[in-house]
Amino acid sequence: MAAVTRPAAGSGKAAPGGAGGGGPSLLRNTWVQAAAVVAVLVAGYWATRALGGPAWAGPFPTAVGDAFMAWLDGVYGWIVVNRNDSPLFLYFFNYVSVGLGSAVVLIDQFLGFLTWPGVTVLGVLTAWRVAGWRVALLVLAAFGVFALTGLWNESMTTLALIIASVFIALLFGIPLGVLAGRSDRFHRGVRPVLDFMQIMPAFAYLLPFVLLFGIGNPAAAVVTAVYAFPPVVRITALAIREVPGGAVEAATSLGSTPWQVLTKVQLPLARRTILLGVNQTIMLAVSMVVIASVIGAGGLGDAIYQALSKVNVGQAFQAGLAIVMLAIALDRVTGAVGHGARTPDVPERLRLPLLGGGLVLTVAVVAVARLMGVRGWPREVAVDLAAPVNAVYEAVQAAIGPTTAALGAWTLDWVLGPLGSLLTGSPWWLVTLAAAALAWIFSGFGAGAVSGLAFVGAGLLGVWDNAMDTLSQVLVASALTIALGVVIGVLMSRNDVLAAILKPVLDAMQTLPPFVYLIPAVALFSIGRVPALVAAVVFALPPVIRLVDDGIRGVPAPTLEAARSQGSTKWQLLTKVELPMARGSMLLAVNQGIILVLSMVVMGALVGAGSLGFDVVFGLAQNQLGLGLASGLAIVCLGLFLDRLTQGRRAPRA
Amino acid sequence: MSTRAEGEAVPQEGASDTTFSVRHLWKIFGRNADSVIGTDLEHADRDRIKDETGCTVAVRDVSFDVRTGETFVVMGLSGSGKSTLIRCLTRLIEPTSGQVLLDGEDIGEAGPQRLRELRRHRMAMVFQHFGLLPNRRIIDNVAYGLEVRGMPRPDRYARAREMIDMVGLGGYENSRPGELSGGMQQRVGLARALAVDPQVLLFDEPFSALDPLIRRDMQNEVVRLQRELHKTSVFITHDLQEALKLGDRIAIMRDGELVQVGTPEEVVGRPADAYVADFTSDVARTTVLTARWLVREPFPGERTDGPTTEPGTVLAEVLPMLAASTAPVRVVEGGTLLGYVGRDDVLRAIAEDQLENAAAAAAIEGETSEELSDGATDPASASHVADLGDDGGPGGSATAGSGG
């Protein structure tokens, strides 16, 4: 066996430095090397099968992992017992927990106090003031959906959670971003942490916070805040850095203190960009607040979660519609604040009276509504979409159910199954070496080392089999995503009409929380691995398409002209000029696509995709925190590997 | 007295009419900047230092004095270190070593608080790319320096309005910088600097980003303000015409070193080396050199009844007088006769301009010396005469240069 592995590692070693010297040039081609590594892996798999699967050539031994999980369970048990005694909890986590819980409840109660007409008037007026009447109409429509789906109260709870967690994220994120913007050293220190946080799939965030805050809204608020805070730090730092050096220098030369430079020059000039960061943070919070329903967050996410676990597509659709409207409305309103576009041009002298008038109107509406005994939107006055949607679902299932089922079965038998057994059936050390070699070939020595360690880590956590299962799903979904994304992206870059049609669709898709992608996937493919895979592909596709399109459109016109003047065909133009020159974008597209696929595949556990994601949910449900945490960490390991593998030799992140 | 500093010929410190004294100023960018100064690398080529230490020498052992009330122009091509130099004066860039004295106070010793005080009250800078705050109205931009000082709003607005009127932007108080043209934006930058009533104005290539016509307007504006306000100024430019027009004295910088410091006449009339000569070769000398530059003792038996003129008259205006009279022009300052300028002197001054190399110039000099008596036309002694006749006016000869 060892003899089989060595060439793999050897070819990997020789390649990057070109140290092979006299070797044929074919061996220097990365793709040839990668194919060789895969061939060795397959050979190893068959050899293991032939040998009857001896213990030394099997999956990762689980002894260490079991011990680790038992220890984590012990920690959890200790926490449960001591939650009300240990000073750490008594004086810190419990305070935070209670405080946050009450904050969410307070905001929720305040929204309830405003009554539905009050909230609607306030929301629509605010939207009009900052983003113009179109967005105001959109906001009105969103409130309409909340009301008519009978999910008004759930929507308000979700809104309260979002407000609380975004507030926390900004409270910490903006000062950190300012620091990172002003200090190079702090920026260097904080950047890898943010990078890491952004490749971590949402699901992996959940359990540690349960450990500290228990299950419920406080943990949900914290996890949402933590998940949502990298963009605001990053973008605030960027915004501060982008402030023209001349302005800062001029202010300094006039004797401004550092604080004056910050408040009078940097923050005012960075304001718009920072607001874009706030927008991104809000959008991440929306997606996380739905996922956090798994750890007991109430609201719309919970409604989807409940409906999905009962495979009630109709109910899931209703709640999904509400969350989609919430996401789009929040995006448009906060985006408009950042862009400053479409804001009604109110003369300065009218601004205060207008604000006062709006407040008076809101107060009046609230007062009248409360006098009339109106509270949240009455559940009885709702249009039940669930029944007709379910009917459509039945019809769709009857019509194409067999086809999708057959397609699903084929995918399972011929693609997912074999790949899964290749990864789980080969000796763990061979898989690890192959992964390290591939990362080395594509992204350099450091990436290879990290990848190898990530695999060993996943093994040590005791969830090797599930990790390999998840990996196989990710690989299949990623291959599909990248193939589709490149084709559609290229088409889009060729055809302006197609681009004009696709752009708003992609925009909308990118604002949706990942959770809702599961709903149509379940509608078409029922439950299992295949719908999770489909949801992952659809979810990861928009950014891939967009990056490919951007990359190709970014090729300078003079270069194209020169290539055309030398008689290139369109195909030659694409393959010899455009795609190579768009390499940076393509690499980034692959990287982002794969990271997004991973986060979605894990979430697919909710619709029966099994493996790591299932362990997270199962660990939560069965109070086996050890298993859940270990699986969460294994997801992080996989994320690390996939990110390093696709990072490329040039750092793709700007 | 040579215009070229001989290393040790550093001017005396703390002279009462000196505003800025810069002593052995170095600025080296890079990690171990200190490893250059004081070693034999100190005098090495910039490229060699870059190769060996990775450091970039921007300013190299520069010393000069700026006198109270004068406009001191630092001229050099891009990359010569002039912008770094002016930033070292107000510590927007920290010098690597050396001293900057403002009225005898070492700016390098100032703590953050004191440095802010100096920046708020004593010096103000005008920047090449204006450095205006786009989110503020013009009046708030102009009042910025007063605002950070803590001046109450009505007072600072009153002062800002005054400054805006002074630079001719009355009526634009409530516009935003983005709505103004480049020239107008730089007027705002000028007003902002003047608003704090600084002792010293620092100009960092303020007009380089402007169109030629606008640039000329702005130069005239500076000349006008200078005449009214008599501010001590340090002016950075890469444009020789601008330097000659605005400068009482000009320092020419190359590769981080001062090559020559002198009046416009000295720089044009007696370039320190081939580099400066090349630089000034396009200048029409008759518009820069003045009668004072050429004045000499009368030759024996020469007519002394020629027309009279001020020492500050440029040659272009002396020429017609000489054409009208065969006698040399008498140069008179306030009733005192400084000396004479004859046709030959002017011709030679113009001709030197046409000659590429010093040898040819020397040949001509030799010939004229032979024709005329005892070497009175030697340029060195001509300047000696000028020195004698100099009573502290702008025609003074150089003070310093760098050790080269």
C-alpha cells in the first residue's frame, strides 16, 4: 500500500517547484498531476477492496473522536448542572442571555404595541423617506404578505430578532472596522479571522452558542450577530482606508487631533460605504435568523423549519414567501440608504417639519388603532395559501414525481454513491494524502499542509465517515454548479439581452436566505440527498454566474480588438483570450461557489441529506452536544480544505 | 561668495530674520532607514542604497534657511524629494534625522499637543490635489482650521467669509467642492490656509493640477496676496517659470539633495552645475537677469554720462537704453551709484546662454578680458560688486546648499 501512496506524494512534491528537472513537460501540467493523484486514490480504493478492507486501510479510527465527544458531552453536562452556580455563567453569560432575551422580547412587544397599522405606517413612511416611493410600495407589499399569510406575529418576532442582532453586530463591528481602517497592524491581525469566519458555513456556528446561552432567542441573537458581523468590519475598514489621503493630510496639517480627523473627515466621507456594509450585515442576519430556528429562534424560520420537517410544502411556501419579502424589502431600504439613489429630494427647511409630521401621523395611527382594540393582524383574516400550494405540489409530484425520483435515484446510484464509497472505502491516510496533494498542486505548499491537517482533524473528531459523505455531496454539487455557472456566465457575457434579463433575477436570488432554497427543491425532489444537492446548486449559482460574466466583461476592449485583428474565431477569442484573462474572477467564482455549496449541503440535513448536517441537528435534538459540536467542527475542517484547494496561487481575495 | 554650498558652509543658526532653519535633514523610506545615515552608504547612489538596504532615500542631508517674509521656492523634477521635504517641515512625514527649526524651536522635539498647536496657528499648507472635504460646504472647508481650534461658529464663519472674498470666491460659500472648477477649488484651499492666519504658508505644487491659463491666474493671485500679506512661504514646484516668477530665492533639488540655492538671477546666470544649467537653458535670460547682476566699476576713460536705471531693471528693459546711447547705463539705487552696465556686458550675459559648455564661455571671457582692461568683467568680481551694493534686499546671494 505504502508503495502505492508514495508516487502520489512524490508527483505532488515534484510539481510546484518544477524540481523534476528532466521530467517530461506533461508532468508539469497541473491537471495531469491532479488526474494522477485521483488515479492513485482510485487504485488504492480497489486495492483495499481486493484486500478485503483490513483495519489499517479503513476509515479513520474513531477512538480519539469518541473520547472527544464524550468529553464535550461531559462539558455540556457540567454546564447544564452549573449554569446557575458558576460565576462565569451567573455573572456573565446568563446576564447576556437574559439581557438579550429581554431585548428581543422588548422589541417584539414594542412592535406589538404599535399594532399592525402603526408598524405599517412607520415602515412605509421610513422607506419612502430614505428610498423613495417604489421601495415604499415594496415595503407595503411585504407587510401585506406578512398579514395575508397569517404570519404577522412570526414576522414581527423575526424582525425583532434581526433588529437586536444587527444592533449587536454594528455595536462591535463598526468600532472594530474603524480600528482596522486606521491601524495596519490591527488590520493584518483581524483579516485572517474575518476570512475564516466567512468560509465557515452557517450551520457550524450554531452549537457553541447553545453551549453558552442555551437554546432559544438569546443564543439565536448572538449567533446571528456573530455570523453577520464580518462584512461590517471589513467594509468599514475599507471605507476608512478609501477616504482620500489628501483630505486626511490636509486636516492633519491644520492641526486636527486624531479624533477630529476621524469624526470630521474619515467617518463623514466613509459614511456611504459603511452603510453598504450595514446592508450586507443585515442581509446575513436575515439568512442566519432563519437558520437559527434550529436552535430555537422563533418567528418565520421556525415556521419553515416546522413545515419542512412535516414535508408540508404549502406551509413552508407561505413562510418562505414572507421571509423572501422581508429580505428583499430590508435589502432595498438599507441599500438605498447606502447608494443614496432615489431618495426624495426634500428641501432642507422642510426636513424637520416632514419628520415631525411623519411622527405625528404614526402616533395618531397607533393611538386610534389601540383605542379600537387592534393588535397584530388577526390570523382569521388571512388567505390560506398552504392548501392550494399543496394541491399544486401534489399535482407536480403526480406529473413529474416519477421522473424526478428516477433522476434522483440515478444520481444516487451512479454519482453520489460511488463517490461516497470511494471516499469512505479508501484508507483514510490515502484520502488525506490525496487531498493534501491536490491542494498543493492547485494552491501551493501552505494550502496543501492546511488541507492535510484539516482532514486529520475531521478524522480526529470521530466523524470521518459522515465528513466524507458530506464531501462527496459537495464535490458533486460543486462540479454541477461550476459547469452550469461557467456556461451561463459565458452566455450572459455574450448576450446583452440575456444579461439584462438575468441580472435582476440573480440580484433577487442573492438576497434570499439560503433556507428558502430548500422549499422548491423539496417540492420537486421530495426529501433526501438529491433535493439538498439541487438546492445547493441553485443557491451557489448566482454568484458564480455573476463573477464569470464580470470577469469576461472586464477583459479590456483593446486586447480583444488586437486578437480579433489577428483573425481569431469567436471560440479562439473565448478560450485563448477571454477565459485566461478572466482567470482571477473564475478562480474566485470557483472558490465562492464551493464554499456556498458546502454551507447549503450541510443545511440539506433538514430535508434528509444526512451526514454532518444531520449530526448537528440530531445532536441538538437529542441533547448529544458532543456529536453536534464535533460535526460542526468537521464542517469547519471541510470548509478550510475546500477554500484552500480553490484559493489558487494568486490570492484571489481583494 | 559661491552659490554652491561647500558642505560646511551651513548658515548660522537662529539669525533673527530666519523663520525656518533646516539642518541636515534626511528622510529615508524603508525598514532599517537608520542603517544608511552615518555609514559610507550615506554618499552612495540612490539605486545602490535601494539595492543594498531596500531603503529609498527621499531627502538627503538638506540644509537651508527661509528668511522672514520671503518666498522660498524648492524646485525639482518628480521624484526629487521636494514633496517629502515640505512634509517634513510640518511633520506630516516624520524626518529620519536632522532638525527643523521654526523661529528657533525644534519642531522635531514637539510633542503631539505642541505639534498640533504649531499646525493650528503657525503654519498652513496648500496641497496639489486641494485636499478639500467633499461633504462640506466651501465655508465649512475654509473654516475647518478654525473649527478644530475650537473657535465659535459665528467668529469662524465671519473670518471664513472674509477669506473667501479675499480669494475672489464671494457667493460660493454654500457650494460643495465638487461643484467648483479646479482653479476655484485651489482658491478654496488657499483661503483655508490663510484663514488660520499662519506665520508660514507651505505650498505643495499647488498649481500643477491646473490648466496653464488658470495656473497663471493663480500665480498672479499668490503674487498679489504676497504683496499684501507678506507671509513667509515655502513653495514647491516643478515648473521653472513658476519658480522664477514667485521665488525670492530658489532651491534646486535633485535626487533628494539641494544642488543650488540662490536668487532667480543666480540660478539662471550662474548655474551650479550642468544639471541646473540644462534646467535653466530654456529661460530667456534677459527677462530674469537684472542690471544689479551685471553692474561693474567703470573702465578707465569710459563715458559716465549714460542713462540711469534702477538695479532691479531686467536686461530686456536695459537693452533699449543701451541701443539709444553709446555710454554704459548708470545703475543708481536711492541716489547711490552702484556702477555701470555696458553693451558688452549685456551681450555677454545673453551669449553665455547660447553656449553649451563652460569652455566656450571661458574662451569668450578670456577674449573680452584681453580686450578690456584688468579683468573687471570677471563674473565673480561682478557679483562681488553686487554683494557690496546689496543691502539685504532680495538680490542677496545664496546662503546654503547641501553638502554634496
